[in-house]
Amino acid sequence: MKVKVFLAVLAAFALLHQDNWLWNDGRLVFGFLPAGLLYHGGYSLATAVLWALAIRHAWPEEIEPAATSINDREDRPH
């Protein structure tokens, strides 16, 4: 269930990345920052939070034992 919710949110983020409504917006925010640049800065931060939540809550636990055993083998001296 968590993965399906994450995929739905990811699809929404993909649609929001196409900010057609700001392409021709010449407004400056804070007197120097273009509105589109501010939008993409906020979008980037939101995407980083989304990926952090995905790793924390939607990471498949069944692959962890395999990853741990591979790391254990790599840490041993040859």
C-alpha cells in the first residue's frame, strides 16, 4: 500500500514539474528572484523530502538481508 501511495505522489510531482503557468511570468519575488526560479527551488526541496520519506517508509525490507550479506563479504579481508 505504501508503495502505491508513493507512486501516486511521484506521478503528481512529475506533473507539477512541468510549470507551464510560470514560463512567461516576469514577476520578481523579493525584488530579484524570478517566480519560476523560486518555484523550482521549492520544488527541489519538496522532492528531496519526498525521496527521504520514500526511503524511510516505502523501502522494500525484503532486500535488506541480501544487501547486508553482500556488504559483509566486501568488508572481509581477502
